Amino acid sequence: MNAPRLTTQFEAALVYATRLHSHQTRKIRQIPYIAHLLSVAALVLEAGGDEDEAIAALLHDAVEDQGGIPTRNEIHQRFGDRVVAIVNGCTEFDTLPKPSWQERKTRYLENLRHASPAVRRVSLADKLHNARSLLAEWRQKGDTIWTQFTKGKEGTLWFYRSLIQVYRETGSDFMTEELDRVVSELCQDKKLYYTPEEYLELEDAAEYKSEYRDGNIVPMTGETTNHNKIAGNFCANLKFALKRQNYDVYIGNVRLWIPRHRQYTYPDVMVIQGEPVYTGTSTTTVMNPLLIVEVLSKSTKNYDQGDKFLYYRSIPELKEYILIDQEQYHVIQHTKTPEGKWLLTEYESQEALLALKSINFKIAFSDLYERVDFAESED
């Protein structure tokens, strides 16, 4: 592969970026900000990026930090459509007052799922250099560095772990592996085991959801629009069909406790017959679903079909488990027989009709996948 040739456009971008950020320094060490931009550009070129991507790497923070929309317009005028598109893909906000930290990070993760390879490469280079710098400071100063971050250690590491999960959904390369290694080292002094009580205390105070897996706390990333549509379509049709019957339908934010395997999780949809059985003194966590529905994501589908199903099968009341693909017409149905055996049925046609066994309910795929665009994949 021929190395990309850097022209006078790159030189112009370097001068422009140096002037834009001339009074800006890095958060921790107070070194000139251009050092970060040069490092990101170098990583992009080392990863096979072209000149437009290298220029975007120099300018990836310009809109956020140096003028907002007018700066974006100037970048467009100076460096063209492709450069400004990459910069846009790496920008969390462009107006003031800026959105909340959680809103910015969640939106960034969601946009990154659908980003072009060029945006992914520049974004990954940016986060890798940030993480490397953070690790170098942490090695010298320890946990005192986290006071300089809006959400401290927990929030910052949640964001990095979520980024790695999204990057891995679109492949793996040396930067992804290096980011994983760096973040793992930053996490190494984190408590290795949490009790369920400690998890619940942290979860109640957190701005983002995490699962509890027998001592480990695992952050949950944001869902795609297709994921949300499918779960909503299933729930809306089911609630209407079960109107005035002795069932409750829960979606998304109701937590499930599985005592045998010490798991706290948030199924996409649950149905409980009769009264819910709660754990603890609050009404936030249930234990007795009759039906569980999960919409599959690339990052979790193996877990949902493997270990998670094993955990779910330990729930005495559970009679049915539905797995819905968000990238094609495909549903997997697990049903429990009176003898305690689990049977598998698959549906793969656009004209299919899903008929539940635990409840008198049927839904056509045309309703289940209403307004779902398979072209909007997780890539």
C-alpha cells in the first residue's frame, strides 16, 4: 500500500489548528493542545488514514473548543466536504449551553455506531491518545487525577469501556486492542468484587445503567433506534392484546434479580402474570417473569443466547424466552414444556407470524418490524 502523500493542504491545516488552539492546553499536564492534535494525526496516518483524515484529526476538536458553528463553516470552506464531515462525526456539541455530560456521551456513542470508517479511525485515535495520556498521569499521581473529570473515575471509565464495546462492533485493529489494554490498566485497581448491596447503591446513584454479574458490574451501552422501535412495537401490541387481563408488561427500565446465579439485569420486555414478586423494599426489581423478550445487538447477542439464557432458565415462573434480530427478519422462540424441557422455534420470513405459547398473543412481522430500516445497521 502506498503511503498517503501530504500536500500543502495538510500544512495549511496544521497552521490553522495551531492558531485556533494557541491559547488552549491539555486538562492534566497543561501542555500546548497542539501536541494532542499532532499525536492524533500521527495515529491516523499510522492506521492507514489518508490526508483528509489526517487533516480532520488536526481539527477534530476545533468546533467544540474554538467557535462552534462559525468554525465548522470555516473548516468546510477551507478544507472541503469530506474533512468537515469527519470533524462533525467527532464533535459532541456545537452550541452553548452544551448538553449534559451524560447526554453528550450517550449521543456520541450512538452516532459512532453508524459512523464511516474515516470517522471511526479519527475518533479511535483521539480516544487512544487521551487514554494513553491519562494512564501516564495515573501512574505518577494515582487516583487524584480523577478529580479533574466531570464524572470522576466511574463515569470516565464507563465511557471508555462503552467506546471499546462500540469500536469492537465494527472490527478490531491495533488501535482498538491498544485502547483496550490501556483502559484495562486504568481499571486494574478497581474493586474486583462487589456485593449485590454495593451494586444497588452504586446503581441508584448512577446516571447510566449497569448489569450485575455475580460480583462484576458491567456497563450497558445505548441502544440503536431499530432496537428501540422493535421493543416498542412488541410491547405496544402486547399491552393492547392483554388489556384487562391479569398480566403486567414491563419494558426496559425494570430490573430483574436472578438469585440462583446472582444476576441483576434489565430485559427489554418482561411479562408477569398476577402480582410481581419484588426483592428488597422498593418496587424497582422483580423476580417472577413469565415471558422475557430481548432484542439482539451485535455486542450482546452471544451472551443473550448463551449464558444469559442459562440464568433465565433458573427462574421457576419463566415459560418463554424470545430473541428478536434487529438486522433481519429473524426471531428465535424458546418455550418450556410441562415436563421442563425447552423447545426452540425459528421464524425467518417477512410474512411470518410469531405466536406465543405462554400467552394468547400473536404478532405479524409486519407489525413487529414496523418502521425498522435494516439499512440502518449497527455498523
